Amino acid sequence: MSSETIKSSEQTETAAEGITMSEEAKTRLRRLIARKAPDNPNMCLRVGVRGGGCSGLNYFMDLDDKISDRWDVIFQVADDLRIVCDKKSLIYLKGSEVVWSGNLLSGGFAFENPNAEKSCGCGTSFSIA
């Protein structure tokens, strides 16, 4: 699998076709990128799903500046912000919104996923029937 630095890509999809982001989450992501990678204009938020957790599937997210031409899809959620998701995870995340939760116990970025039929209390694990 080849990886390349993120550039304008034919793979870029509109946010409405897959994964969106709330305004508060966009603000927080801008701050995070400015703090962690201020000199990298290609940095974006990578999201995905892995097996495991108490409900069967776990969400993950991380900052990343590489994509696979073969496996990844890019969602432009603002002029300066992109979300990257691998095609397999997108099956489970399509229609989801990345939001910011100010909750004291489990605050931070979170998913509002219309595909999840059951979620655990921590909000990082879910299942689909």
C-alpha cells in the first residue's frame, strides 16, 4: 500500500456524502493542528473503525498527513480541514458526524453515528446488527 502526502485529490468527497464535523469540533481541530503540527498544511484528521471493545467495534482518530490512493477517502469539511477515512471503515461511519463533547468525564472528540445500533457507556465502542 503506497502512502503519499495529502494534496488536492480526485478522491476528495463532499462532507455531505460521508462524514461531517460540527462547528465546535472544527474549532477544536484547528487548535489541535496549530499546536501539534503548525508547519504542516497537509495535516488532517484520520478516523476509522477497528475490531474490539465491549460492543464489538472501536472508533479511532488521529492526526495524519498521509493517504493511500487505494484505500482512503478524503472529506473536505471546511476550506482548511479534511477528514480521511479508509474505505472499509467508511462502511460503518458513513453519515456520521464528528462532534466535540465538553463532558468532564468523557469530553473530547466523539462520533454521532446513525449506523450504531448499540454503544457502550464510554462512547468509543459500538455494534451494528
